[in-house]
Amino acid sequence: MFGTPSGSLHITAEPLGLSEVKVLDVRTNLSAREITITVESTRKYILCRQCGEPTKTHGLGRKLRLRHLPMFGKETIIEIIPRRGRCEHCDGGSTTTEILDWYEG
């Protein structure tokens, strides 16, 4: 984690304690004293919530804004749009929204 010459922040997922994601964007809002970090999942598959088998990709869920511990004295928000999957093994093709280990769905 370090500042670039332009003053923007470069943050990786490791110091944040977030697994299975990559950081896409870091924005600072000085007036709101907030850092927003946009991440996306790197998980290879989404397991069905009913049978536990891998699902077929089926779009995206709604954007989540999750509060993280403060950084540099600013409120820190993690944004992620979880992927959705449709199970080809369950009757009716149940859908599942991805939930990563570091947040509750």
C-alpha cells in the first residue's frame, strides 16, 4: 500500500485482509472523509446453495457497500458486485448469489 506520485492510493487486497478478490479502483472523497475500494471476485466458481455443486455463471447481483476498518483516519467502504450462478444439477435450476468468506450475505 503506497501513494503514487499523483497522490492517488494504490491498495492491494492483502493488507485489507480480503481473500479471493482483486482491487479494481480506489477513490477518495475528501469532503466525506471516505475511501471507497472497488473489488471483484477472483473465485473460479460459485457453489450452489442447495447441492454444493459448481454453478454456471448467470449474471450479477446488486452492488454491496460494506464498511471496513478505517484507513488513514477515513471511513473505508468496500464495494463489490457479487456474481450469480444457476445450478444445472438441481431441479428447477436454482440460482445462487456468490458470498465470499470475508462478509455475510
